Amino acid sequence: MKVLVVLTSHDELGDTGRKTGFWLEELAAPYYRFQEAGWEIVLASPEGGRPPLDPKSNEPDFQTDLTRRFESDTEATAALAATVRLDSVAADDFDTVFYPGGHGPLWDLAEDTHSARLIETTLRSGKPLAVVCHAPGVLRHAVNEDGTPLVRGKNVTGFANSEEEGVGLTEIVPFLVEDELKRLGGIYSKGDDWASYVVRDGLLITGQNPASSGPAADALVELVNEAAA
């Protein structure tokens, strides 16, 4: 099996002067789930090369055994330093797609036409797709074949408004993930703030927050295996 992991290339947190990017746990935990499943992992980003890491995600309070393992894994860090350009990949070349979050995707991947087409093509081809934390925001311009929003009528989750308030960025982000999923007609639900919460609806898996990234990857592995059985 071959999985495409799509990371952000955006590193500016609005006009705050602070840096953002992808959230390390949301890459590291799924990375090792996929590796343990024996999958080939390809990392991509809009600009290619090394994607920006949200520096906050590597502070001691947010480090985990898996983030430390990733940081000391020469093969993993080499792959991260050389992500392929998103516009160079084709959905046909992969069995599934996974999007880690972090605030970065709200600025670039949420507006990226290549990303939207990748999402649409993957799901229309009968292949599973998972997005976690802020990454459900990348679904905002993806549509069904009849032009309706992809998430309309689907059970979904994503970074909750209360969690965005908790990190003090409600007025900084370009949109709130929870509000946007609801606006598009998604059937949004959430668990407790910062606790793992994963929703599966057909081929689409969504996770609420960083703690959901590993369980969402587990759900994706299970779904891919079901499809292959």
C-alpha cells in the first residue's frame, strides 16, 4: 500500500509575526502507524522541500514519545526535508491520502486547487481519505460530482471552536474549522476538548485535534485493509 501525506507550506500565523506550519504530533503518530502497516509513505506539500514546522508543536509540553522518535529518525527527517510538490502527484498513484493539521493548512491547502482535486479524485476513485485537526478545513472547496460541497450531509469533525478559543487564535485564523464544516452542510460533532475523537463516514475519516491523529491513522489503515480484502 502507498499513502500520500500532504503537509502545509505556509509558515505565517496571520499578521501576528509569529510562525506556524504543520503540527508535529499529527505527522509523527500517523507516520509510524503507516510504517508499522508496511505502507510506502510519500510526503508532499504545495511548494515541495521542507515544510514549516509549527515551533509550538515541538515545545516540551507538546512532545510525545513518537515526536521524539521522529526527530531522531534520520530516514523520516530526510523524507520531511524533501517533500514532493503537490502539483506533481496524481491520486491514481496512491491507495489513500492523509492530511495532518496545524494552523498552516487554513491559509494554503484550504485554497489550493490541486489539493481540492486530489481530495475529489481520491474519494471518487473509491479510496479512503483522512484529515485531522485543522486539516478538515482543506475540504472547504472540494465538491461532489454534482457541484455540491463534499461534506454536505456527511458526519464530520475537526478542530472545535472551543479549542481555537483555548489557544487564543479565534480572531487570527482565516476561518474556524467547526463553523466552516457546518456552513457547508456537514453534520459536525465533537468530543471533549483535546481528547481523541474520530468520525468515519463512508470513505472519509476526520479527527478533531492532535490527540486524534494516531487513532485517525489507525482508522485509515483499517479502512484501507477492508477495501483490499
